[in-house]
Amino acid sequence: MAVVGIDLGATKLAGALFDAQGRILYRCRTQRNTRTDRAVGRLIRQQVADLLKQAGTREVEAIGICVPGIAHAKTGRVWAPNIPGWEDYPLRDEIISALGQSGLPVVVDNDRAAYILGETWRGAARRCRDAIFLAVGTGIGAGILVQGEVLRGAHGIAGAIGWMALDHPFVADYVPCGCFEHHASGAGLARQAQELFTDNNHRRRFRGKRRFTAQDIFSAAARGDRVAQKCVGQAIEYWGMAVANLVSLFNPEKIIFGGGVFGPATRFLPRIRREAGKWAQPIAMRRVRIVASQLGGDAGLYGAGFLALRARRNSR
């Protein structure tokens, strides 16, 4: 027996075959590059077909897919703002159609839910009933587990904390992605640094780079660059305020930092905790653990595998 997990990210598409115990039997990865609209759908279909082929004599019993954005549980349609043409994309129907008469269950969910489910299944949230995965990458989102269930909200949008209001006054730059994400996502951190480095003639330190990444900023800060240190310090303030709000609202056992920025920013977790402690409900703050993801970049992939296993059980 095996199930297929597919994790569609902002820049890549990862897939894996899982056995019933959550072990990865085979995995693959490809870049999404500039693909949009139905080209992304074709890429997913091709990866599913490859994974089904790699299963060999094992029977594949379900497919789980996680996407960046909103996945509507009843229809399997997707809104993904970083994929042009995916304002209401019929992803589940497209995959089911490609499978023909196989009858395989196909479940589509958002990446926020997949992150916390993956960590609950195989990572840092095992044995937790109340935990939050705070994903900081190109964007920012949170998978929120309450009493063992993913919090989804009335329309499946719960956890879109990139829109958390952490500064004032409101500015037009917040419209596309929200205040928190504008300031403290990987893209936001690079954007803030770009502006400061331009103003302070720092380009010569980056060998003429026109675009900076969050890793560039962390490296420069570690070398003692004061402008980079200012950027990192501002991001830590935003991450700390967000943690404080989540702790005070949900009283979780753990907050798990993951996404492309953590990694490299994991070393800032003690500073984030100190910042959060200034703002949060004090008893809840003392009791929460703030940790790094144990699954790293595979959190969404494991979450997709878990979705498939759960769909397999529910279909019986």
C-alpha cells in the first residue's frame, strides 16, 4: 500500500510516495518557473503520473495535494494568488479526470493546514493537541491546531496571518499581501533591505547584486553590517509581536517556525521569544514552547501525505 503526497509551493513542486507508517518510498521535485494557469495543472498531473508509475506493484490508495492559498474542501477548487489564472481553479476535478476510472480519492487542502498536519504526524507537534505552525517564506501563513483539529474558519481562510495588522498607519503597500507579510516575510525582509541598502550605498558589499535575498541579509548581519542588523532587528520585532498575539489568542502548547526563512533564521528564536514576552499574556507565554520545524522544507509534503492517508481511511 502507498499514498501520493504533492506539495505545490511558490517556486517548486515536490511529490512523494508514502507507506502507511509515513516513510517516504520515492520522492521527486521540479521547479515551477514561470508556469501559470493550466501549465501548472499539467505539471501536477505529470508528477502524479510519475509517482503512480514509481509505485510499481504497490497499490496507491489516495492522493493528497497542498497548495499555497485557499482550497475549497467541497469543490476542490483553488485560489492561489501567486499563480496567474488560479483565481478559481478546478484542481481536484482535473486530477480526477486525468486518473480516468481509477476511483482514487483525491483531497486538496491549503499549505497552512498541511504544515501543521505534517508536523503533528511526523514532526515537532507530535502528541500536541494545540499547536501553531508559523510559516515564513515568500509569504507568511499559520496552520493552527485547536484541540486536535485544524482551525479553518467560516470560509477556509483561517491562518492567513500575513494580513495581521502590526503597524500603523495603514499604507497602500499592505493591500496585496498584508502588513505582517509586507514587513517580515522573506520577500518583505529583502524589500526593506533593498530600500535601506540603496539609501546607504551598500551595493558594493554585495558585488553589484540588484536583488537581495533574506539569506543575504542574515549573512551581512552576521558580518556586522549595521543596516542588515537593523533589517533583521525589525523582522524579529514583527515575528515576536505575531507570536505574542497567537499565544494570547490560542494558548498553544507549541509554536513551530518553518518555511524558507527558518532555517537560516532559526538562530533568532531566543530573541523572538524575548520580544514576544513583552507583549503576550504572561502565563500563556511562560508555558508555550517556541521551536523550529523538524521537517524543514518537507512539512507541506508530509502534510499532503497525511491528507492522503486520512482520505484513504475515510473512503473505506
